[in-house]
Amino acid sequence: MPDVTYIGGKTVEQQQLQAFKRLRELAVKQQDASQKQLIALLLELNIKISSRKGGIISAIEHLRGLFESARHYDDCINKPVAAHPECKKLMKLEGVGPMNAINLYILH
């Protein structure tokens, strides 16, 4: 086989650089995908993000505020539900948490 050209293997340094390059490419793809997913999620909540620099950060802060509000309301709901005898009975059922107990109690 006189026409076959052989290629030498990569050095350890070349292999390391190639691995770093691939890891960086993966991180950039994941960053881009996460950003797009977050923007889509926020649009579903009718939260529009400006294309200015910092738009995504302000959206994250807004979303963080929404999560804090939801946690606050969870606390406001969990305390009375835990003290209410009917809701306590309902929460003994499998799969019934505070929110379902409230819904079932209100419908009753």
C-alpha cells in the first residue's frame, strides 16, 4: 500500500486542548439552550424580556420574586391547613397535600 498516508497520533497536550475545546462548546450550547428555555418559560407567564444586555438578569430577578411570593403564600396556607381538623383528615389520604386538602374542603 504505497499510496496510504499515515497520520501520527495526537500528543497528550493536543488531546487535552481538544477535550477543553469540546467541553467549552458543550457549555456554550447548554448556556444558550438554558437561556432560550428560560425566555420561553417567562413568555408563557406573559413576562417579556428585553433584548438589552441585562434583560435576562432582570427577568431572573423577577422570576425569583415570583418564587418568593409563592413560598410566602405556601407558608400562609400550610399553617391554617395544618391546624384545621377537616384538612388534617384529608391530608392523611395518599397524595393529598395542603393545596388538595384546601380544594377538597372548599368543595365539600
